[in-house]
Amino acid sequence: MTLALTCMSHSPLLEHGDPPAEVVEAVEGAFATARAFVADYQPTLVVSFAPDHYNGFFYDLMPPFCIGYEALGVGDYGTTEGPLDVPTELAERLAQHVIDADVDVAISRRMEVDHGAIQPLEILFGGIDTVPAIPVFVNGVAKPFTRMRRIRQLGAAIGSFLADLDERVLLIGSGGLSHDPPVPQWATASEPQRAMLLNGRHPTAEARDARQQRVIETAKAFAAGEAPIRDLNPEWDQAMMDAFASGDLTALDAMTPDQMTADAGNSAHEVRTWLAAFSALSAAGSYEVASSFYRPIPEYIAGFGVVTARSM
């Protein structure tokens, strides 16, 4: 069975940032192109690779990968709250296949997912339960990080399972590219911040709003050149997108977590979701990119990319 892919940056600032009108128009155009691609493909199943931002996964137990047997949106930044339509039996079979392929993966029978997983579903399908979806958490925020080779192996194991299904499977990779939002780092966090990083589940509405407002205010300062966070790195972003388009994903094995952080920011590790998705796509054979969009957008604190591709 052929597979298709949509990888896109997400940003909690899509509804809260204020970029120039022509930037908003360009991003909406990229989303429209991706929606048309997905509508033409008519997927019967989605496998979504997404990170988390200390809304569902915390340092009390932080796996590098996790497959959700059930999943709930937490509703951060105004995204949809509630259950995804997860085909549990199929997710169980997928997890067993991945483990049998010698890739250790955690499972969750009640995964909680935030805007990183929810935004692409809303953008592409208009809701979070319109198409059955299996969520795959890929840690892109919390140290320690696995090597990129392991991310590629995860994707290959998942792709080999999906390629044998009688389904039209859409792979989603959500995150990246270069960006350094104000997410606390354990080594430098205050005690209240460490308490949140350790187990900040189900915050009060006031606490969530305060946390989100800090990000919104940082984005405004960053767009004005006044925020103490790393600049975007369009050259790094484009090199990553070129590598994904080339089909030679092994070239990314040499990347190290420390260098990724230095080059593209603490949250550039979210690009691991793209690598997992493209690796899964490549398991079905050669692929070709159908569309590609990129803009560095300070108002979103993101090198913003949207790519679609399909196996040949």
C-alpha cells in the first residue's frame, strides 16, 4: 500500500501572534495546499508523530518514544480538548511490531496530547476525530535525547508495519524547525519550574493561562528583536528540508543533540518527528515531494515549514 506524508511546523502562536498580513497569507496558502493534498489522498488512517511541551509527558517518567492506544487532547492554546479516534487494536499490533523490530517503545492507554499533535489534525481535517489516528510521541523537548539514528529506526519499523496494511495511511510529522521558545530547562529551572517539569498535569485555568501568556509575550519581544532566545536559523532549516527531500535519511545520523541545540535552539529537536515520518514513508519505497513551503517567522518563534510527499 502506498503511504503519504504531511510534515509541518506547529506553533501555539498561530492564533496569538501578529505577523505581517503577507506572511499570514503565505502560511494559510501552504496549509491550503496541504489540505488539498490530503483530501486528494483520502486517508483512512493517520499516524501522527508529535512532541509534547510538558502537557502530557513529564520528568516523572519521560520515554523517548510512546505509542498511544487511546489519546486525549488537553486543550492548550485553544486547541480541541477531548478524545482522538484511536483504533486501539491496530495500535497494539503496531507497538508489538515495533518491539519485535528491536526498537523499544513505551505504550500509553491514556496518552494526553497537546497542540503539537492537535494542530495538524485541526488544520488538515477540521477536527481531531474525523479520521482514525494513532499518536506516536517523539520526545523533542526533554533531555536526554536519543541519537537521530534511533529516530530513523523507529520510523522504519512503523513504516514497515503500515506498508502491509490495506489502508491509505497519512503520516504526520509535527514540529520544528529551528526555534527556541521559552520552555524551562531542568538545569537552569527554578524550583516552581522544576515542579511543573516533574509533574505539571492538569493545571488550573489560571496557571495554564499564565504559562501561555509568557510565551505570547516572548514572541512579541522576539519579533521586536528584544527576547533573550536564540535566533532562527533558515540555513539549518533549509538543509534539513533538503535532506528529507533527497531520500538519503542516513545522512542525518551524524547529527548530535548538543550540536542541534547550538545550531537551531532547544526545541529544534522537534524535527525528530519529521525524520520519523519520512523514515516511515521510505519504508514503502522511493518517495517524491509534492509541495514544500518555508518561511522564518519570528512572530511564531519558528522556522516554519510545510511539506507533503507520497510514495511512488
